[in-house]
Amino acid sequence: MSTFTIFLALIVIVAFLLVVVIMVQNPKGGGLSSSFGGSGGQQMGGVKKTTDFLDKSTWTLATVLLVLILLSNVAIMDSRGVTESRIINENTPAAQQEQPAQTTPAETNTTEDAE
């Protein structure tokens, strides 16, 4: 497995987790925390902490996703540089052998005059 493939798998996993965490939240202040306490909010001890956890996990997953994308970009650039240099080195001798020798117009005129 290449480094880019590993980064790609991690990006997909983090993106899925980010979607799940965002879908659990409710933009109007309800979401998972409202199902525990109803409208009172203070009836259950972990309601405030649930909202804080979801908020922090959203920001953490978004940051991790951004870092993984940047690192995968660096990984793919490193692999392209190595591949290009190998291709150039392998094709250089073959390209030199296939090209016929070029003659200048002055050389062709002198050989026709000599006959």
C-alpha cells in the first residue's frame, strides 16, 4: 500500500465520522442534548457536556481532515517526483537510439556534386 492510499482511507473515515457528528447535532440547540433533558436542560447532569463534546469533536475532526488532506497532497507530490525522474532516465537512451542522424543541406549538396 502506498502512502497516498493510507491517507485516502483515513480521509474517508474521518469524513464519515464528521458527517455523523454533524448529523447528531441540531442547529437550534436541540439535537442529542434535548432528547435527554427536554426543555429544562438541567434535569440531567450530562446535557451540557454532551453539547460541548459534540462541538469539540466537530472542530477536532475538521482539523484532522484538513491536515490529512494537506499531508496526502505532499505524499502524492513526492511520489510523482520519483516517478517522473525514473521515466525520464529510462526513456533517455531509447529516445537517442531511435532518432536518425540529421544532415544539413550543405552536406546533401556536396554528396550530390561528387557523384
